[in-house]
Amino acid sequence: MPYRNSSEITEKELYAFAESMSEHPKTLLEMPLVLIPEPLFQTAREFWRGIPRVQSILDRWLEGAKEDDQCLRIERRWIPHAEIYIPDTDEGKEFFKVANAFGHIPIDAGIVPRNQNQGYWLKTLHYLYQAKGILFAYKLLGVIPNPTDKEGLFTQHLSPRNIHNLERITDVAIAQYDLIRQGERFVKQRAAEHRIPYPFDNLLDLVIEIEKQSFLEAWEQGPNSKESAWTTIENQQDNLAVHIRLLKQSPWLDQRDKRITRNKRGTYRSTEAEYLKFLEHHGWYGHVILALRLHQAWELADPWKKYTDFLTQGKAAYIGDFYWQGGEPYRDRETTANDPSIKPQKTRRRQRVEGTTNLLGYILWYWT
């Protein structure tokens, strides 16, 4: 092969070289939404990207992704992505609207990362919400093939754990959506009675507002927490268990119920009173729950039970394996003692991790 200087090497050749030196991990990645003419769905998918209109849409999406990277100080030559093709029909446009609304929550939340690890984490959460939005729109509207099927796009690009967690949290989101849909009149009625302006033009706007509120709270309690001690995963599990019991209005008996009262929360009656006071000042999620819990035994018994059941089944998916302290991420690391004079014993200790990107642009986390 004749000698070629670096300026003569094409981008495609550079990427092929990077692929030979790095891996395609199954993990969260950019998922552009591409509306294409419905007749194209009768042709082979591998030809779609070569269509000028499709390529133009994809290029614009990835330019926006590069601008996000610049804001988050993420430097990488390529942005790993798997585009989602949607038929350009009325239903397809509604799918796009729903999925896009979820996907924009982290980036439009007004968060300024305090360090580079937070930048990588915010981008990872952006990818999570993109995938959640796509799965939510699929469960709500259909329109595209199931992305979690054996040959689905999620299965091709995401890890089994990613898919499992996405299924669980999306089931909860769909159940919550259906609960609010069936009880929306009660939400509006309570807002009117308490002279709370109701600014939402449609149900989706209200649901997205609640999702945004949940996202911001998780960020404040994690990466942006000012507490000197971290909230342990065990405490998070306990807090969520208590929240679910209060939603179900399922009292615990006394301090002997150690699973619920491990954090000395006191009696059910006192905890419920604190919870109701908390909901009064807890944005639209609080307004919605206060409005609907009055009807959980009658008009909304079925959707309320589905919501709390899915929340119970999926609670593990809401507990991440990151601990945050001082704005930096930690994870539990299991090690085995190598001293030949003692019996091998596994121990767990919390250790810092740092985010980075590999040659192909995937965001990965390594022990420091």
C-alpha cells in the first residue's frame, strides 16, 4: 500500500481503525428520532440511512448532540448512536412528540454540572430519558416495532440490565399516566378549590412536569447534594418502601416492623401526617397524589392499584449503584484478600469512580 499522510485518511477509515482498537459496549447511547415516509417501511432498513432526507435529519440531530457535548465539556470525535425510525404519519408525529418530550428533560432542566464526572453523568441520564421516552411512546401508541424484542433496537445496543430497568421504570410511568388520565378531573377540581393555576394544555404536559420534578429532586439528592454524608443505597430502599406503603395506605404495626422502621420513622400515623404535609408543598406530583388518593378506594381503585403494584415491582430499578459525596461518584467494590496465610474472604468497600469516553465515544466508568 502506498504511503498516505494523515490528511488523506478518510473519516470512515479512521472510525474503522478506532473500532479495531476499542469495543462497542452494550450501554446507553444517543437515540435520534427520525421521521421517514411510511412507504419506506416496506423497504430494507439498511438502505434508509443513505437517503438524503434521512441523512440530513440525522446530521442535524447529531449536530445538536455535539453542542450538548460542548456545554458539558465532553470531548469525543464520534457520538455513538442508534436512530429510531418512525413513520411520518399523524400517529408517528405523536410518537415523536411524546418520546422527544421525555428525552429533553435532563438537558432542558437548567443543570450546570460542578465537575466533569457530573457532566458525564448528566449525559448518561440524557440517554436514559431518551430510551425511556421511546419505550413509553411505544407502550402508549405502538407505531414502531417493540424495541425490547429479541431483534429490537434496544436488545441490539443495550445491556440486559439496562433493558430490565427501562422496562420497570417505564411500566411505572405508563401506570402513572393512566392513573392521572382517569383522575384528571379530580386534579383540576382540587387545583380550582385551592386556587392553584392549572397551566397545562394537555395531559402530556402535566406528566412531563412531574417527570422533570422527579429528575431534579434525584439530582439534588445525588450529584448536587451538600450533605457531608451520602444517602446510602439501603436508606434509599427504605425511603422508597415507606413511600409505597403510604401510597397504598398500608400501615405498619409498630417498631417491631424493622424493615419499614429501620430509620426510626415512628408510627404509621405520625409518618402519614408528615407525608401529607410534605405533599402539600411538593409541586404537581404532590397536588396529583393529594387529589387522587381521596378516590383510590372507589373511582380510581383499579388504576391506583396498578400504579402502586408496578412501583412495588420496579422499586429496585430506581435505586442506582452510585453513591455521591462532595459532588463525586462512588461505587461499592468487592475485593478478595490475597494473603495465603488466611482463608480467602471477599470484602466490599466504597471507592471513587471517574467517567471517560473510549475511542468510539461511549461513556464508561472506571475505578480511580
